[in-house]
Amino acid sequence: MRRKGILVVVSGFSGAGKGTLMKNLIKNYDNYALSVSMTTRSPREGEENGKEYFFVSKEAFEEKVKQDGLVEYACYCDNYYGTPREYVETQLGMGKDVILEIEIQGALKVKEKFPAALLLFVMPPSAKQLKQRLAGRGTETPEVIEKRMRRAVEEARGIESYDYILINDDLEICTKELHSIVSAAHNSIDRNEEFINNMRQELNVLVKGEK
Ligand code: ADP
Ligand code: 5GP
């Protein structure tokens, strides 16, 4: 029986280390497919089109929405971000665990459309370290950092909608924890209904046959 892929949503405050964590996960384990989102924000230094994001104009983004080409999309700090549908569906079909690194409004939409999705929230070890990491990344102006810190206050109110938190203190430990949670989810009762029902039927047949 081929294992079905799990749709894994990873959210967390900007600067918590989601991107770093995702890169480390992909480097260390095989069965993950990382969805590349579409965004209207400008690339940061070092970011490549098609790698971190598909960087598009507002018009191109709106066209994609019109074509129903996105699983979900949201506005975050004045820019649009969305998950292209095709890649997600193909990879799940191939049995890959598909990771969506998206913010909270998008995560809630995914949960509505795919109730079996696994929702994880990445936290820094402390709020102080969050600010230090945001500043240390050196990619945003002080105004944008302030905006993202205020957004973190709002996002912290929604954590109860998630299944698990991940504390990104030591990157390697956090990566292993993430992989363990996804691995355990593959064995959950509700993700194995078909196997369980087949077993029940086989048991019935065997027991009746033995009479
Ligand atoms: P996000 O994708 O959540 O916005 P990033 O992955 O860009 O966050 O990380 C923000 C900054 O924090 C980066 O400079 C990154 O190198 C650093 N960082 C990420 N994880 C850790 C960690 N476990 N310990 C220390 N610094 C980290
Ligand atoms: P950044 O500009 O730091 O790359 O991303 C800003 C926020 O947008 C992060 O919280 C990130 O997880 C989120 N994000 C990235 N891609 C998507 C997406 O496709 N959909 C949604 N809803 N949020 C996204």
C-alpha cells in the first residue's frame, strides 16, 4: 500500500526561522516537496525567481486568482502571497509530504479546504530573539521590522488553530522534531482508515472461515 502524502502547513512569525528550517529539512530528508509561492513583494538580495518565490506583478497575481490557480492566498504587510495549486496536487498525488510555508490567514483557508492538513507553528525561543533575528537578517528596514513585529502580536492570538508548535532554538533539533511530527502523523488513526477497514474485513473473513 502506497503511503499518501500529507499536506503540512508551516507558519510562524516573520524572523522565527521558517525559511532556514525548511531548507534544512529538505537537505536532510527525501520525502518532502516544498511548495514555491507566488508573491507581489520584491525579491530580497540573493532571492531568485522560481526558487524562494515566483515574483510577479499585482496584475499577474490577480489573473492567477481569477483562473482559480491558487489553493489559497492572502495579503501580508501590503503584499499578496499565494500557493500555486498544480504543484501541490501533483506532489501529493506522488505520495510526497508537501510543505506550505504560509501565514496564518492562508493556513486557516487550507485547513477549511483540506481538513486532514497538519498545521505547525514555528516559534523563536523568546520575543527578544525574534527581534534580534529579524534585525540580524539585515533584509528589512526598521519600519518593516516594526510592522512585522506588530503582525507577530496579531498572529500569536491564532496559535490555538494549529496542531503543534515547534521551538526553533537549535536548528538541528527543531528540524528533527518537525520530521518526527510528520512521521507520527502518518500513523494517525484518521489517516489510516482504509488500512484499518481492510484489516477488519480480513479478520472477519478469517474468523468466519475458521468456524
Ligand atoms: P523566516 O523565514 O521565519 O522569516 P528566516 O529563516 O529568514 O526566518 O530566519 C531569520 C533569521 O534568523 C536569519 O538570519 C536566520 O539565519 C536566523 N536563524 C534561523 N534559525 C535560527 C536558529 N535556530 N538560531 C539562530 N538563528 C537562526
Ligand atoms: P516573507 O515576505 O518574509 O517571505 O513572507 C511573509 C509571510 O508570507 C510569511 O509569514 C510567509 O510564511 C507568508 N507566505 C509566504 N508564501 C505564502 C503563501 O503562498 N500564502 C500565504 N497565505 N502566505 C505566504
